[in-house]
Amino acid sequence: MNKQINFPGDFSPSSRVWIYQSNRPFNEQEILEINEQLHQFTAQWNAHGAPVKGWGGVVLNHVIVLIADETQTTVSGCSTDSSVRIIKSIERQYEVNMFDRLLLGFVVKDKVQLLPMAQVPYALEKGYIDENTLYLNNTVQTKAELDAKWLVPLRDSWLAAKLKLGAQT
């Protein structure tokens, strides 16, 4: 993948991560607007009145990543709810679905391509994707996992066992 994703480096590896994948790519103007909204949100993010060190941004034109460093302030249920509210607001504003967990993201020809879970075996069979295709593992929960296990070859993902990849060897 040509684009190097630069997540903030000054966050603890144990920082909590939330990944929301859009059902369509955002255009440049939308990305600017959404990044500004996320910046304003994280600048005011609080848990029981204490500031949360947070970061949010659009990556790969398709994905919103939120990071909360809990070394100083633990994210509470209320502060998590507030983060979900901003994502739901972005959904309404840009007419996208950010919560479809059955839509899987793959990097094909340097772009995110979305496939419904049910079509993944067909895409493999037809050679549209293969075991080396980068998969967006949106189940990562920490900054360390985001850095190491978010964009992984399909063969190294949780999907590999489900699809019985490598079982033929």
C-alpha cells in the first residue's frame, strides 16, 4: 500500500481504539469536514469531567479511527456514548452507514474495496482477492493492535480460519 498511515505516535500502546468503516469512500471535502469535527470532538472529550487524550481521523478515505489514551483518564460509558453520537451524526450528515459489520474491507489496487461477508468466498475463487490481499481487521481494540494487526494479509486474519485458507496445503 502506497499510503503510509500516520497515527499519532505519542499515545500509549494500550490506548483504546474504535474503528468505523463507511459503506462508501469519503471525498476530499468530506474528509476535511469530518476531520475538523473529530478534532473538535477529541479536543472536548471528557470522562466524568476529566479530559480524555483523544485523536480521531479519516484514514484510507473509508475509515474513521478514534483513539483514547487512558493512561491519565479512563473512558467511561458516557464518554464512549458521546463518541458513538458523533459517528451517528456523521452518518446522518454524509448519508453513510458506519456500523455495517458484515461489510468487509480489503485493499485492492491501493484502494479500499468493500465486500459483503457472503461474497468473500466468490471473490477468492475468482481471484479478485487472494490470501495476500490486505484486510482491514476492524476488530483491533488497542493502539498496539492498530499498529501491528489492523492492515493484515487475509491469510493472517481471523477470516482465514473461517474461509479455510491454507487448509488445502
